[in-house]
Amino acid sequence: MVNISCPAWCCPQPCALCCSMFSAAGVIMLIIVGALVQIGYTKIDNAEVTLNKDDREAAALSCYEAAAIYGAIMILCIIRYWVPTRSSVKKEDDRGWFPTLDNNDAAPMS
């Protein structure tokens, strides 16, 4: 059985949980701002600068791209939250970052 673990110094679980929550909030806010910019909501820029349709589309696309990046970071943080650290894995199962084959698991030489 392959032992997948993350070193304890990598990112503690509370930090990964906090990062995933902030990333979720960022995704939600960026999607809302992108939608508001896309439909031409003027209160967002205090009606001082009005964007033409092409600029609004480009700004909205940038918001959606940033939301996708935040979403990817959120997924990585959630994965990190659920992957156990090396210090929490049993000592007999801890074989380091890269799993190795036991003598019993080795392929027979022909």
C-alpha cells in the first residue's frame, strides 16, 4: 500500500483550512464583481469612468480568471487539509516522502 503524506513543516492543517476559507470568499466576491462589471453596473466605479462594452468584457474576464485561480488554490488547500502529515502517520508506515517497495513487494527477477 502506498503511503502518501505531507511533511509537517509544509503547511499546518489550520493554515490550510484558513486559506481554503479565504479562497472561497475570494471566489464568491470575484464572481460577483465580474458579473456586476459585465452587466455595466455604474455604482461600482462611482460613475466617474464608464467602460465601453469591450473593456467591460475584458475586466469581467479578468475577474473570472482570478476567481478560477482562487478556486484552484482552494482545492489545493482542501487537499492539504485532508492529507495527513508525516508526524501523524504511524512510525512503521512512515517511509518518507516517496514510497519505496518492501522486499516482499519487489518484482521477481527472471
